[in-house]
Amino acid sequence: MPELQHETVILARLGEITLKGLNRGKFERRLIENISRRLRKIGSFSVVQTQSRLWIEPHDDQQDLEKAIRQVVSVFGVVSASPVWRFRGGLEALLAQAVAFARTQTDPSRVLSFKVESRRGNKQFPLTSPEISSRVGEAIMAALPDRLSVDVHQPDFTVYVEVRDTICLYAQVVKGQRGLPVGTGGHGLLLLSGGIDSPVAGYMMASRGMELDAVYFHAFPYTSDRAREKVLALAEILTAYTGRLTVHIVDFTDIQLALRDHCPPDMLTIVTRRMMMRIAARLAEKIRAKVLITGESLGQVASQTLEALVTTDHVVPMPVFRPLIGLDKNDTVDLARRIGTFETSILPYEDCCTVFVAKHPKTHPSLSDAAQAEEGLDIEGLTEQALSRIEEVVL
Amino acid sequence: MSIYLDHTASTRPTPAVLETYGRQLAEVYANPSSPHQAGRDAEKSLLDSRKRIAKHLGCAPDSLILTSGGSESINMALKGCLLRSSRLPRRLLISQGEHAAVWETAAWLETQGCKVERLPLTGQGVVDLDALDRALREPAGLISLILVNNETGAVNDPARIVALRDRLSPKTPIHLDAVQAWGKIPITFDASGVDLLSGSGHKLGAPKGIGWLLRHPRCRLDALVHGGGQQKGYRSGTENPPLAAALAAALDEAIPGTEALARTARSYSALLLAELDAAGTRYTVLSPPTRAWPILAVSFAGLRGETLVNALSAESIYIASGSACSSRRGKGNRVLTAMGFDAATVLGAVRISFARTNTTDEIHSAARAINTAWRRLARP
């Protein structure tokens, strides 16, 4: 029966982007690019835009739509996505397709309830939206009386009908990450440790469209190569949201030894943080990132008191974004679980912040405390040395 | 070429073991419980291996229960003794020096209503016999003690433990966790006077996946694994003739080599420490002066054990920090702390363990690498 032909495609709905004014085109083009790049890894698809929606069309029936939809909903800027049946035709075609579609939603083990929701964009279509719902519902019930029942309040599934220049049917709506497409929000450098917080901070900035690079300070043998692998594993998880991610691994051992030999133990944590920020800022300039991002949260540990943050910011000639600054640790943990980094973050390897920790680090350091602790330290030399010992891993 | 000095964690199978295991995997694949000829051939191979294993361990073949490894053997000894109905109370005596396999099983048994007493260690890393004496004034369902400590090499004295038990609580069975003892100190089950003795193949040249529990006929024990009734119902599950053959082959070399290994390890240990002294590297030996010689625990001043392990690993020299099973948990070290060492000493602890395949050159190289790492990384 030729009238029963349809194509199965993915419909992706856009959120905040559609509120943009003159820039909207730029955001949309970036989103299409991001989705296309992601889909290229898993198969052969085109991404086509109509109004505030994107259509992801497989090039042939060999493509894995389920995998594709998982990719699409992990791209920032997509609010939700659905696998849809799409076809042309009038009421007769719609009813026949709707019955066939409903049949795919049935469960042989029990009777399911359903309802129909319709939207008519094409005002030439002879029925109104409520009339479409009721005709489609009747046709489905007439064809599958033993398998389905109608429940308009709490149905097991909903058949959505959209009549525009083509007709679409779908039942499943998969939630997306929302946010803005990566690449529309500038370029930042994320200080990535092995902990719970920094991957979440990176995720949050990427969700606002920021393109990321990451920097990790490795102090082998004080930190093990397993700690390094863990950081790379975290970065790999982040790529599901950020797309390509370069991790810059700084060999930090000699600096850590120099600081340890030079600084009073209670200032070591702050001075170490300041060195990391200096190196990160110089690296950021080199790769043209305009901001540093950290996972710090106010008051969480000794190096994250207001005074400590002020002291570290003082050495950085660019803004430092701290998206977790006002979050409770439990909320950060929830986010980490949701984005899939938590289980990796809690693997018990030392990160370089925990190797040389004084029993009682200074929690309220002043700028002059920090300057004094660093007196006589060859800061420029150490920074240069660190910059010359960076390994890049592109994920 | 790498230098492997972590034989307490695991060992490399010897060529004879590899040859036996590979050949048997290919040829002896039938189920030894099957009645056909191939099954009977497999059974014959298994019985032959069991006989050889029993001979090396100093017991009758009937006393031998083959298991999947040390942890299963220990679980079976503790749970099989304490959870069965018996006239003895559900009271377990262990020491602070136990491996996690005993320590955590005991903690679980507590949740099942058993009472567990954790006896202190002396500064020499062995159980405090006075404390055991006091504890045995009340009846107990089982005494379980580690024979050779996996972190320090400290050796408990079975004769004195058995004598105490015989005098104070003759019905209480004794289990010794001998996982680190076989091949490192001379030991025979029948002469030991204990009721249960566990062991693990991969600690002395067999592949991972096989261990044993030796049971004296007087000791009543419930099975942990139920099923087809293999091994007289003590341990169900299809028997594994190739693995048993590999274990027999490993014991063929390890048990007769016990004394030679002790001599070699003792000289390696002395050689290593002498080289550290000569370079001015500061350290404390944590192992007691008398010990199972293949195990040497040392703490370096101002250098975390983990850091030294990482540094040596970069030079393809492999040692352990604390116990390999607990080093990734970031906790302090229970055994070393129970011996009275302070937190800084415990943090600096590493374990170096020798095998007869190590060479004097390897010990020199390892000592040189430790001296270099200590000079660069330690901040005493």
C-alpha cells in the first residue's frame, strides 16, 4: 500500500535560541554544526532547519536512530527530541498511518491507555485540531480495541499529531540539556582536577555556550599516573557535552617542590593555588581563552574562603568564573551524578592539592601574607618552566 | 626490563606452571564428574594433582579443599565454623594484624550476631599472647590468626597458640590464615596442630583463581558454596583439573625451595638496607628482626609510600605501599598503627618483597633508584 509509506526522522526542539533577535541565525548555525559533528561519528545524517525546529534525517535505513537521538539530546541548545513518522497526504493517509503507528506502541502483555494531541499549522487541512484528535483516536480504537483504551488524563502514552506541510506522528519526547550551543559563548580555560567540582563547573559553562579547554596540574610521582588517567577519563565524559576538548597537562612537580621548600607551610596551599592560576592565565592567553573557570565554592575548603579567593584572583589578569560559588555541595554532587562524572570523580587517587597540605592552612590570608610567602621566589622563571612543560591531549 | 619486587601481592607463574597449565587447558577439558572416559581421565588428573598438593602441604588428600583463592578459603573457615549449629559460642578471636579477608569477614559476622574480639599486637607485629591467654578464659567458637603478616612478614608462633588453646579451651578450633606463609616459612599441616589452614596459589607461582583450605578431620565445617556436592560436599562447583595441575606444578618448585628463598631473601634484604645506609637515605625498618624473610616493610623519612611507589614505577621497578588491597583506599594502615608506629611513619611505609627469581643486580638497581628518589622527593 503506497499510501502507508513514511520516513522516520528525529525532530529536535530548540529553546532559548529562539528568543534571540538578530543573532539568532548565528546561534542556529552553530547548533546545526554541533549536532552534525556529533552525528558524523555514528553514521550518516543531514540536519535541516524549519522555523524553530531541526529535522535530523538519516540518509538510509541503516542508521541507528536511538543512538542518534541520544547524541542529539546531549547537545546544548536542544530542549527535547522525538523520533517521528513523517509523511505527506490528507486525512485518509493520516488515519491509516496513525493506526500503524499506534500498533508499534502496544504492549502484548497488557492493555495500555492512550490519548491523542494534535496541532494544525496548515490551516488548509479540513479538520480543526480537536477534530483531528478525535478522528485519529476513533480510528486507533476501532483498529486495536483489544490492545488499547482511551484515558485523556493519565495515559500510558500520547500520540502527538502535527499537521504542517507534512504530517508528523510521535509518542516519545526525550529531554535535552537546554542551554546554548557550545561555541556561541566565547572560549574559557577550565582548571580540571580529579575532584567532583571542576567537571561540573566545566559542564555549567559549556551549557552557556562556552567552548572549553582544560588544564590539569600533574605532580608525578606525588600524584600517580592513575590520577592523571582519572582526569582524562573525566574530560572524556565532558566531551559528550562540550564536543572536542583539549586537556593541557602541566608538569607541576618541580614547582611544587620549590614552593614546598620556600613557603611557610600554612601558606603553601594559597601559594600553590596562585601559581596554578598564574600558569593557567598565561596558558589561556596563549590559546586565546578569555576567562578561567574553576570549581570553587565559597567556604568549601581552606583555599576557598573569600580572602583566599581574593588572593588568588589578584594574580590573574582576566576574569575567573566560578559557577559553583553559591552551590551547596549536595547540589553539586547531584549535578555530577546527572552528567555522569560522579563515579569517576570519587575514585581515590591523590590530586596535587592534597599532597602537601599543612595541618592548619591559613584560611584568611591577606594579599601581603601571600606576597611575603612568595618573596624571593622566581615566579616568572617557574611559570615559564611550567609553560614549557605542557603535554596536550586532544579528546 | 622491569624489576618486580612485589611478590607478596602476586607472583609470576614459572615456565613449568605455564607449560602444565597450557597443556592441560587444551587436553583435560572434560568434567571430572562425568562418567565417560574423558571425564574419568580428567578425574584421574585431578586426583593425581590433589595428591601432590596434599603432600607438599603436609596433609592427607582428604583434608584438602580446593577453592577459588585465599579470600574464599578464609570466608569458608570463618563462616563455616561460626554459623553452623554447634555447642561452642559464636565468639571469634582474631588480632589487629589480620588481612582484610579475615577483618571484613569478622565484621560481617558481627552483623549476623557473632561476637568478635580483636586482640592487640606486640611491637613485633605478632598477636599478644597474654591477651590471647585472657581471651581464652571464656569459651570461643574459633581462633583465627594470620600466620605470616602480609605487610610486615611478622610470624605468629603456631606452637604457642596451639598450646594455649589446648590448655585453656581445647574444643576451640584454630584457623591460621597462611596465605603468605607457604613457600616463605617451613610449615606442614599435620604437624601444626591447627584445625584449619588457608592458602592461595598465586602467591607462589600458580595462576590466580585457585586456593585451598586444609581441614583436620576433627573440625566440623559447613560449606559456603552449595551445589553438585563436589569435594565431598565441602565445596560444590565443577572441579578444575588444569588449575589444580598448575598449582601442583607451582608447589613442586615453591615448597622444596622454601629454605633457599629464605636465605636469598635475607641476603637481598641486608644488601638493600646496606645500600640505603651507604647513601645516607633515612628509613625505619617496620618488619620485626625475625620474620618471613621475603617480606620487608620499610618507612622512608619525609616521603609518602605512595609517592615512592609511583617514582619507582616510572623506572619499571615495582614495589607496594602498605598492602596492595588497601593502598587505594587512602586510609591509614591498621596493622602498622597497631604495632605502635606513628602516623608519619605509617604514611611513609612501603613493602618490598623478594622471590628467588630476583637477582643481586636487581637489588642494586632498586636501591640506587630508591636513593635517587629519596634525595629528590623526600622532605624529612
